[in-house]
Amino acid sequence: MDAPDVEETGRVLAAHRPGLAAGFAAAVPRAKAAVLTRLWGALWREGIVAPARLGGGPPPLFGPPLPRVVADGVAHDDPGALAAALGLPGGFRVELDNSVANLALALAAPPGPAQPGLVAAEQAIADGHPLHPCCRTRLGMSTLDVLAYAPEHHPVVALRLVDVDPARWRTAGRAVPPRLPVHPWQLPRALATGLVRDTGVDVPARPLMSLRTLAPDGPGWAGRHVKTAVEVQMTSAVRTLSPAAVHNGPLASALLAGLSRGTPQINVLAEVSSGTVLDAAGEPQRALGAVWRQAPPGDADVLPVALLPHRPDLLTPGFFAALVELMVPPLLRLLELGVALEAHGQNLLVEVAGGRPVRLHYRDLGGIHVHAGRLARAGVEMPPLVGALPTGDEDALRAKLLASAFATVLSELVAALGGGPQLWDRVAVVARGSVAAGDAAAVLRGPWPLKATTAMRLAADPLADRWCQVPNPLG
């Protein structure tokens, strides 16, 4: 499997993209520090090694980059070397080395064309996941693949349409004909299955933050984004589409459309259709599927919340206060009704007008939690969701929202603004006025859960949620 490290990436650039080579080499120390900082924080928070082995004290959740750390009395400036010295699995070092290489490549990328719109905003983000040390892993992709397909390199890719035998085509939501959009990296693998037929028809598309989700440009694609399946590991998961994701998207979209009518501050971008290919035994193929999703309004200025820490011209204390007013009440209201959104910086988009946040858009329903008991108390029938979306666990429901929106998004924005209790005071005031009585202790006083991404990556089942805790600044 392709997993180029810094040395291999440098060789490829020297041979094929010499204009990037110097910038890449200059960016490597910054990339190492960024990944090292994420790893060091995870080691402290997630109980991966004994604290006695780690020098200093626990770092802040979103602190400055650490050029070096001390473990077992030895200084390290390379995250892969640190992982090896601590006895973490060798495969994890490969992932860390790949993350450093791809992050340095992203930092060295020339800026994209100066144009408005969501796609340009998403492609302006180089850093990837703000806490996962594998923030830029693309296992399976070569360096040239990353340059050709990763959003931070601003490509236009050729989304290929392939035909499917109607008897082997399963759709959910609004029916779509048996023609599957396939990511160009995945195309040879899709054709090799013998389950699809090449049409030779391409649709130009631009990748969004998640690389495998694209904004197509062409007749019939207006107002739509499409999530494709690629057998590439990014952070902790291979980005295929499970049968549950294909089944749940339109059902969860209909549920959220009804529940969010009372929360106009947030617009849920519906997964209007989904499709997957069945094999000879009638089993859905995870690597042969797609989800068609609504795009935000094309005439609006919309950007991912993940970009805000990198936009000091926009993110001011006043902007933050207005965003909190816009964000916290609807998220807590949906939680009370029985739906916890995974409202992290990639899934949550903010619409801006006159330099102020005016509306939120939420996308990607594959990570939400839905609680049947809370829905029933609100007089809403639980749709037939499958897999990990339904939960009867109140703590798991709250953790989904608190870890993403509070412990991650709000914490990162406060850190970007330089910290200060007055920022958290504003969050506390809004949260107290919005939270349901049954959720108040978890939101306002107890420690907040945070997804233990590194412990998950090292676990036998890297997709099973694991949590650590961080102090609650509202208490």
C-alpha cells in the first residue's frame, strides 16, 4: 500500500514536480511540529502510555506547536520516532510519517485561484483534523495521487459515470437511475470488480475538505454534492460507504427536516439519494456506492467552521459571540428532541453576511446519534435507522454533540482568539438559556467528553467510539 514518507515524497517531487521541492523541504519542520503536537496531546489525554514516561505536564488542548518533546528522558522532534520509542505499533509510525509528508506537501501548495464560494474556502484548509495525529494520512495514495486529488492542491478531477445492471442497483431516498459516479482514483478498482460498465462519460468536479466528496459541475448537478467511495485510509477509516450509510442518509434527512423546522438558525443539508451496487449474492459493495447531498445555497457566502481559526480577519470576539448565539441553542434543542449532530468543523458550515454569521448549515448524517425515547417524548416516530445511528444511551447521545461542538469547535475558536474567560462566559450564558434540564449537568458542569482518536486508531476496532475527558470551562 502506498504510504510515502518525507524522504519518498521529496524524491517524487524532485523527479516530477521540482517547483514544489524547496517549499516542501522548508515546510517539513512545521509539519513535524504540528503532528507531534497532536500526538503529544493524545498521549496525555487518552492514557496510551503512563504519564510518568512523559516529560513536562499536560499540554493545552489547542496550544502552540511543539517543536520537540521529552519522553523517557529523551528529546524527540519527529512524531514517528516518538511513537517507535514508546513502543507503539510499527504500522502507526508509517501512518504518522505519511501524515507529516502530506501535511508538508499541503503547506507547500501554492494558493488556489482567488474566487468566492464554498469550494475555494474548503480547499484553503491545509491542516486537516485539528486533534488527530494522522490528520493528513492518505494511505493507498502515492504522492502524485495526492497532488492530483487532494483538495489543498486545488485540482479539478474527472468524476466517471459507470453503468450498473438494474437488478444489482439499490437506491434509497429519491430514486436515481443505475448509473454510479466513481472517483477517478477508485475507477480502475471499480471496473476490476466486473460489477459496473464504463460509459466513458466524465463530469468535472472539485474536491471538498473530505477529498472523496466533490462538487460536480455540469448539467443536472446544480445544487448537489456527491460523496463517493474510495478505498483510501484517511485519519482512522477507509473511506468507503457502508450499507448502513446508504440506507440511513435519506431517512435521517427526512427526520432532521421535520425536527429542524423549529430551529431556522440551522439548515440540514439533506442526503436526498443514495445508491450501491450488489454482488452476485445480493450483498451491497462498500467500494461501489455514492450519496447525493444538497449543497448550500450557491449565492450565499458559506465556509466551513474549520476555516475560522485561520481567518483572523473574520474571527473576532464579536463574531464569536454571534456564532455562539447562532449555534448553541439549535444544537441543544435538537439534542433535547433526540438527535445529536456530530457538529465538528468539517460538518458545520457558517453562512456570513456583512461580516457576521447569519445561518448555519450541517452536512453528513453518517455520524449522528438518534434516541428513540427522546423522539417519542417529542411525539416523533423513530425511522428505521440501522447501524450506529440509533442509541438508547443518554450519555452516548450527549457525548456525540459535546465532543464535536463544545470540546472541539468552541475550544479551538476560543484558543484562536487567545483564550480568556469572557469568551467562555458568553457560551455559558447562552447554554444556560438553551439546555434542557436533563442535559444541564453534562453541558454546564461535568467534564466534557472528547473523542480519543489516537486510542481508537491503535485499538483492534478503530471505528468503535472511545472517549477521554477534558475540563469543562463553563462550570
